[in-house]
Amino acid sequence: MASPVLATTPSLASPFPGTPALFHLVDTPALVGRDRELAAALSILTSRSGPGGVLLAGPAGIGKSRLGHEIASAVLSRTGGTAGYEPSVGDQSASAGAGAGPLTAVDQLAPGMVLPTVERLLPTSSRRSRLLWIDDAHLLSPQAIEALLLLAGRRSDKLLIAVNTDEAHPHLHALWKDQHLARLDLAPLDVLACRRLAGALLADRLTQSSVARLARMSAGNPLLLRELVRAALAQDLLVPTGGWWHLREGVPLSDALRDLVVRSLKPIGAEARHALELIALAEPARLDILEDLVGLPTLLTLEDHGLIQSLDPRRADAERPGQALSAETPGDTGQGSRAGHTQPSVGIAHPYLGHVLRQDVAPLRRKHYLLTWTAALPQPAARPPAERVRLAQWHLDVGDTPEHEDLLAAARHALAAHELPAAYRLAGAAWRTYRTAEAAELKAHTLLACAAFDELDTFAASLAADHPAYAPVLDPVRARALVVSGRYREAEEMTGRLPAGDAALVSAMVAYFCGHLAKALRACAPLREDALPGHRIEAGLLTMVILCRQGRPLDALEVYRRVREDVAHPSLLRPLIEECLEEIHAVALLFAGRLEEAENNLVRAFHDANRDHALRIDAQRGLALGCVLYERGRPRQALTHVTFTPAYQVGWQPWQLMARIYTELARSCLRPASGARSGPDVLADVKPGHLAAALRVARARAAHRDGDETAATRALHEAVDDALTRHAHTDAVMALHECARLGLAPHPAVHTDHPLQGPFLTARLHYARAIATGDATLLGRAARALAEVGAHLYAAEGYAELARLHRRAGRDRAATTATAEARIQLEHCDDVATPPLHFLGETASLSPRERTIARLAAQGLTDKEIAGQLVVSPRTVSNTLYRVYQKTGATDRRHLRRLLSA
């Protein structure tokens, strides 16, 4: 049976029908993981000074050709040039050595065409500079390289060259050594980029565990990743599961991939091959044991051939997380947990080679190898947790069953390290073999962590019928599973048969997710003094979240310090302990006005989770990071984290709903496509609950975008009323601030001094109050405070509105200064386009109705369509647009759209 890691909930089932035969490989998925290289290359190629071009260097299959094509296309789009420009010998309008002017064309040259093309260019000079894009430059002849060196020295045209560094002619290196070209070395894709590419190759229909396996096998090489996907399609290794698609057991193999492995192993003999198999089954394999088992000379031979590599003992488990994500494969024994591997070790140099070796080793030989490792490991007292996890799986692989305590300890270690497939396998084995209450509870926790809710329900129902005595340990896990799967009523109904502490916690969780903050906080208060650390931790985390929503982030940070002390000594695995602690801490930092610190902490935690292949945890931390990036003014970056696909998701309903809402919020801050119209309400099925304020803001923006200011105002005023009823002052400030940003009628609560902690929330309230009262002094203070805490988009909007206030009052110099401050803040933001930023810097003073009609017209709506949305006559719209054109100098709707986004 396939591991259920991150199985989707029924509400997330795929909308598409089909069978594996309908799969096809996406020819050109979006470029991922090369943003910095792309930006650096464009900066060089579009500059009049500096290097004469870019040399893309790296091993075969690393993605040089794809990046080169993206760079060439981006150059064309930036300069308005043409592709395939043929050089003209007679074009001699500029003197030689004058330096490159603006690029007007891109010539893609095969290696065989370089010499004749460059020989035609050398005697000429032209103001019409071009970009020469040369792929596979390692195939160039020495004569072509010499000609390129002459052309590069002239700096009249730009060069973009891709080369396999291990095959390049020595003279080719002079292009960058003599500083004619800037060299960009392409490293393997990082884990996140590789996983996104793996999902994109199959239109984001693969489950997360399948994507993780493919990404890990490719080791960041895009060409190898594509070959793995091709092989999986050819071998029908993709099966439907839970509405999506899952990569079955085994390693995808094609003739090309098999040839790659054969070539790698051809130089070594049988003895070295056996040593390599021994390492593959146990990597990261302890060096001290290997020296005794195979001898140092054999290890040196394998290292000389580039087949093994030494691993840093401090990072061995992080960089090689144990193939635990593919532990459902009989050959994948799981190389252990990230918890505590400290011995010097070695591993297979390329993960794909290790996968093939583990799959191809004969069954009897596999058993012999694993028994050899089992006998060679030190006594249990000296084994770190990582080795205990691997040893337990080795026993299962050879048909043995570890002792009850050893098996439970290994499963707990795997679960604590987020090795979900390994934990799933070990906990399942413990239950099948021993049928104890501890094994039942551990299996239930593992299914909850995997978001395998259907299997957990089936397991719990079966257990209730056969072993009623196990209910006290199983019911608390079932109740939490009901909460995180959004089945709040069923969870509340279970509290009557839970122990007192668990009942109070489940009731508090249900109250919070249903939006009843005060009730949840009252339930948590006594639990924060509970004798069980697990109860204290969960209650503390929930208390932190509630305090943040109530506008008390500083109090939440005080609670965090106490929770950290308890987390150091957890007594029981819970779903809301270590996994959520840093996310909630970052949220508290955010609302306390420490936005940069919140972002830095989450970037580090998110990177660690991806590096460690910690499924679900990476998406949880990514979602929190996306929310912080959104508040910082970088919605396009936020979208990469909050837009969930089967390859990147949490699987727990509250997080899934939060991702959907913030996806719409982030998109609403970006420039819409020309002529874009609002689509169906993608949040129509989302119920308010704890996300009520954010949901109403998203719906208000959609209504405002469509010109329905009445509906937008009503949604935001309802959000304020609802938040104040629940004492959720942070939510109230969010809605009050949004009214001001959209230019809507203010809610009376904007004039109230709400109990808020920290400069961030206070500044947002003051922004809203200043807009409502026209107080330029207060707005200036609010914009400055927002800039200081790092909320750059909000600060830019504040300065833009401040400029308008100054302009209306005739303070033109102050308006110019405020506009300049707004532009400075926008330098830290993505390509945002929000209502306060429309017509930024224009001297025209438009009324709110004029701005609304101008925005709708810029979206491509006709006068009649605008009139229908605003419930006015088409003539009124036409007259208003005429005044807008007069004030702004716009000539038509297209020009107006450019002014809006300026």
C-alpha cells in the first residue's frame, strides 16, 4: 500500500477525470529556481557598461539551455527587438569599439554557424547592437573561439554563451578569465525548486510524496528529472489516489537512465560493486564500520571514481534524509531520522544511483547486507535515534520483527523528525505485531500527521469494535483529527468521553476555529497550569494565536517564552507542538511590528523543512512565510507559498482555507491583465469562522474591483462589527484599514482607541483614522511608522494618500516629497497596483467616483458595462471619463491603464 503522506481531504479532490494513460509531459513548464541568475544576466546584457555578455557554465542537464532561452526572450521583451536578425555587412554607421548600444535583435547560433557569422560581423560596426545566443559552446572549434574573443573585445554586440564546463576547450575560458564575459555557474536546483519543477512537468497533478521522491532522485538536475518523469509515464508507474496521482513503488528506469548507471559502474570490479551496494542500503553509512567491512582501499577506489562522497556528520541526516519518503519501496530501507546522527559517514555521490542500486540488489544478497549491518552496529545504548530508525526498518526488510519497545521508539523518533513514511511503516508494523494501546496511539498520531483522515476513521472504528479498552488513548487523537479536518461539530460531540484536559483543549480548538476567541481563551487559561507538559504547550500555542487576534502580540510573546521551556521536555507527541511553534512565534512578531525578524525566522525554518524533506511542515511554514511576505508588500513572492497544489499542501483544512484566502488577497494587490474581468467567486464555499475578517476583506476587494462599492463597504463594516463583538481588535483594525485603502465610507469605530499593542497595528488604525478625518499630520506619522516596521506597501499607500492631501491643500512641495517617499517604499515591493497607488505622482486631483470609473475603464470595461455596475447612466460614465482624461492627460483606456499602474 502506498504511503498516505499528505493525502488530500475530500474537499480537495481533483476536478478532472481520467486515467494514467491521459498523462502527458508538459513541454515547457515555467522556469523555476533561477530567478537570481535570470536577473543578473538581464542586468548585464541590458547595461551599456560592464562585461560584454554572460557565460552560463555548469554540467550537462543543469538547465543552461532553458535559462539561455528565457534570458534571450526577456531581452527581446525589454528592448522590443526581433529574433533571428541577420547581420548586414553594409551596416557601418558606428565606429568600431564604440560600445554596445540598446539591443535590437537576438541571433541564436548553432556551434557550426558561429565562425561564419562572427567573421561577417568583425569587419563591420553598427549602432544596431545584437545579442548572439550560442548554446553548447563547448562544441566550438578553436577558430570559432578565437573569432569570438575578437568580437567580445570589441564590445559592440553582446554574447550569451552556454557551456558544459567539463567539456569546454581551454581557450574558451579566456572569455571570462579576461573579463570579456561574466560567468554564471549554475548549481543544482534547490529542494523547493526541484519539487516545483517535478510537479509542473505533470501539470501539478502529482501527490506531494511523489513529487518529493522524484525531486530527490534527480538531485537538482532538471534534465535527469525530466527523464525520470518520462520513464514513470512509459512504465505506468502513476496510479490514481485520493483524486490525484501517486508514483508507485520502484524507481523509474529508461534506457537512457539505465545507460547512465551502467557507465558509472563500468570502471569498477565486482568487489567494489558489492561495497557500493552495501553503502547504498545503509547511507549515510558509518565510515568506521565500513573500514572494517570492506577496507579503506576499496573505499578510496569508489571515491576516486566519484561514486561515493564523505558527508559532514553535522549535516548528514539533513542532506540525506534517509529515503524515508520512499520507504514504501521494498528496496528503500529508509536511511534514518534526522535526529542525532553524529558519526563520520559516506553516501552514494548521486541519489539516483543509490536508488537503482537498492532496487537492483538481489533479495538474498540484500538480506545478507542488512544482517551484516545489523551485526556491525554498536549496542543499543550507543545508537543515536537515526540509527534506531534505520535498524528497525532493516529488521522489517529481512523478515524479522524488532522488540516492542525498540519498534515504538523508532516510530516515535521518525515521527518527531517528520519522517512520515518511515513513521507510518514502523507504527503500522508495531500495531500489526503487538496490538498494544501504545502502538494504537502511535499509529493514530502518525495517521493524523499524514492527514490520512479516512484511514484514521477506519482504524478507529475497527479498534472501537474490537478493543473498547483502547478508547481513552485513541479518542483524543481522533478528536484532534476531526478538528484539523474541519469537522468541528463531531469533535465537540466527542469531548464528553475525553479526559478532562483533552476535552478542554478540543473544545478550545473548536471554539477558536469557529471564531469564538473569548470562549477559547477561557478554556485555555487553566490548562496553561496543567501538570501535563503536552496540555500546557497546546494551550499556550492556542493562547498566543488568540492574543494576536485580540491585538495583544506583546502578551503573546511573553507566553512564547514559557512555551519554549515546556517544548524542551515534551512528554507526548501532539500535532500542535513543535510543528506550529515557530509559525505562531513569527505571527506574534509580525503583529508586534517586528516584520523583518518574522520573515527571517520563517525563511530559516522553511529552508530547514525543505532541506530535511519534512512534508506538510514545509508547507505550513511556507504558508506562514507567504502571509508575512504579503504584509511586507511582496504579494507575488507570497503567491509561491500560499498557492497550494497537490505537490505543495498541508492537508489540514484550516491551513488549506487560509491558503485559499491569502492567495486571493495577494492576487488582488497585483496588476491585472489587460481587459481582465472578475471570474467566479472562488471563495464562495468558505465559511467565516476564525478567518472571517480576512475572508470579508477578500470579498470586499472583489466587489470593489467590479465597481460595487456598496457591497464592498457592507462587507468591511460587517467585518468590523463582527470583530468587535468577538474582541478581535486585530481583525477590526484590518477591516478599518481596508476601508481606507479602498476609499470607502469609514466605520464609526475608526474614531475609537482600541486596545492595541505594538506600532504595526497602531499605525494601521491611525492610517484609517487619518483618511477618515483628512488629518495629514496623523497620516504622515502612520506612514512613517509603517515604513519603520517594514510594511512597505502600506507605507507607500500612506505616503501616496498623504501626497493627495497636500496637493488638495495647495502644498505642492510637501506633496512632491510624499510622492518621493512612496516611490522609495515601492522599491521594496513587488509589481503592486492597489487603489491608493493609482495615479501616483499625478498633479490631477480625482474624486473617489472619478477614480472608480477610471479604474474600471482601464480594465477594459465599456461605458455601458460600467454604468450597469455603478447603477448610473452610460452618459454619466462618458462625461466622467471625459473629465478624467482632461485631468490626467490620458488619450484612451489603454493610456489610462498605463497611468494607473505608473
